[in-house]
Amino acid sequence: LFQLSVPLNFIGSVYREVRLSLLDMEQMFELMDTQSTIDNPPTGTALVYDPTIMTTDISFHNVDFAYPSRLDRPILKGLSVDIPHGKTVAFVGSSGSGKSTILRLLYRFYDPTNPNTGTVSLGGHDLKDMPLDSFRKQIAIVPQDTVLFHESIGYNIHYGNWDASWDDVIEAAKRAQIHDTILSFPDGYDTVVGERGLKLSGGEKQRVAIARAILKQAPILLCDEPTSSLDTRTEQEIMNNIKSLGSDRTTIIVAHRLSTIQDCDEIIVLHQGQAVERGTHQELLELNGRYARLLKMQASSSTSVP
Ligand code: ATP
């Protein structure tokens, strides 16, 4: 699976918890207290994000990728895309086209399979040249499926950044529009949540993830939109929340529902391992190519559902 040096049954249980969405990777590493097979340069130059001297431009250059367990099945083939600092960009494409894989590479859960020619870089630095934690600190993740600890809701938000004050936790909850909901819980911020505690809805869990991301104050936000768990209105609200997190943030959204990302700065269409179209919603509509077809397909499949 991930070629980690921990017992398989443990991977199994953690794996079930986090599912094959964009894994809540930070948590995953912490839970397993281990590293994936990529090698972490101990002596590399730490990425110190200073907005006055560097940007968070993200670049995939000529990236080939296949999962280690399925090397015969290429997912990305010479993918090259640039995502400029401060933009909100969405990846779209049919199921299995590699959208979530892009986020995994950006978090360096995996390396490109052609490490000598394919690079993923941040602010002009190859990820491979930087200690993992130095650039992961700059990236906040709103995963498809947020893992909650069997702890208080306050703890679950604070988890985003233990250096933050309690006032910051409350402020983040307010911005993620979950504060009022929390106050309505029996013990407010002390209410224990999770599978065995108070069970939160999909929308509420995603708001917890957004609050964590706000608390982390990272300049890059990766968001793997849930495939099906939320109703369209909640989904739209959450996307609005994500977009309102600030224009100085670089945001990448993996979109399953095309309706929620129409006002992104740019939409990138993945097909057969490459970026085949990119532009605004309007530009791609006018192009009348793959994006337009995906939209039509989605419209017809949602109208066929009673
Ligand atoms: P969806 O819209 O269905 O979420 P996606 O475009 O996000 O799809 P990815 O999750 O990036 O697709 O997966 C791309 C392909 O790689 C899929 O066919 C998937 O089955 C496969 N894949 C994903 N993770 C692994 C893994 N750990 N090992 C082997 N294959 C994998």
C-alpha cells in the first residue's frame, strides 16, 4: 500500500479511518509516527516563508507518476502546470484522472517517478531539496473526509496549531462558521466528538477542517472537495468560506462538482495524465472542449437522479 514500515493490520485500521480520499496526511504521519519511502534531506535548506521575499508559486514540471504498487499504470504523464501565488485554482477531470494524486505529490507523500527530469517545486525550490516539515508547515489541508479525534471539539480545532491561543481557536471557529453550532452542543467547546462522541455531519466536519486550516495560517491551502457527502447548498457555502480565507493564499481545489468552482481564477482540466485545458469557467465554456463536455455530462447525470 504505502510501503511504510509498520504492521499491515495497523495500516489497515488507520487506512480505513482516513480512507483513500486525500488522506489527512499530516495526521496520518503523526499517527504512524513514520515516514513514507521518500527520503527527507536532513541537510537541505529549510523553506522559511517570508512573504516579502518569496512567493508560493507552485510548479509541476514534466512530472510522470505511477503509484509504487502499480508502476505499470501511469497516472500522470509529463504533467506541467504552474499555479501562481495567490490564485485559486481548481483541478477537474473524470474520476481517476489523478486530481487527488496531484495534491499528494505537492505534499510530497510521493515523488515523481522520473526524479531526474520531473520536478514539483514551491517558490522556485524543488520539494526534494527541502526538509519535509519546512514546506509542509506552509500547507494546510482540507481533506475529503476529516478525521476527528475522540476528544473535545475545541481540541479538534486547536489541533490545527498548538501554538495558537484559545481566542484564536474561537476566532477560527467563527470564520469557519461553526462557532454557533458548537455553542449549541451540550458542553460547548468541551463536547466530545468523533465516532463514539457527538457525531458531526459531513458539513460540520469539513468546517472543523477549515477552522484547523485557518488556525494554521499557512499560505497554501489544499482542498479535496468531498464527492458526495454534502448537499449542494452546504457545499457551496463551504466553498465560499474557503474562497474567503484570503486572496494572499494560494488555494488548490480538487473539484468533483463543477458547480462549486465556477468563479475560481483558473480551472485546469486533467485528462490521460496531462493538463489538456486551462482557463476561467467562461473561457473553457467558449472553448467547447473537454470541460464543456464534463459540465454537460454532470448536468445530465444530476437531472436523471430523482
Ligand atoms: P476521483 O475524482 O474519483 O476522486 P481522482 O481524479 O482524484 O479521482 P486519484 O485519486 O488521483 O483520482 O487517483 C488516480 C488513479 O490512481 C485512480 O485510478 C486510483 O484508483 C489510483 N490510485 C489512487 N491511489 C492509489 C494507490 N495508493 N495505489 C494505487 N493506485 C492508486
